[in-house]
Amino acid sequence: MTNHQINFLGWVLFIISAIGFCIASIGHFWAMFGSAFFLVACFVFMIPFFRKGR
């Protein structure tokens, strides 16, 4: 595996983890806020993987 693939896989696992935290925190506002914020941050960090120009 290349470093690029390993980094991508790591971010996918972080996203799966963030979704699990969101599901686990249903009914708890601050936990849900933190989990959703973490999920959005993971997506932001994945932007470079999908940009055309390197």
C-alpha cells in the first residue's frame, strides 16, 4: 500500500468512528455537537484526496 492509500484508509476509519459516536450520542446535545463537529472535520481533511490538481 502506498502512503496515500494508507492515509485515505485512516480517514475513512475516522469517519466510520465519528458516525458511530454520533449514533451513540443521540439524545445528548453536547456529545452530539462534538461528534458532528468531528465528523465534519474528518470530511474537511479528506478534501485533498478528491481535488483534481495536485
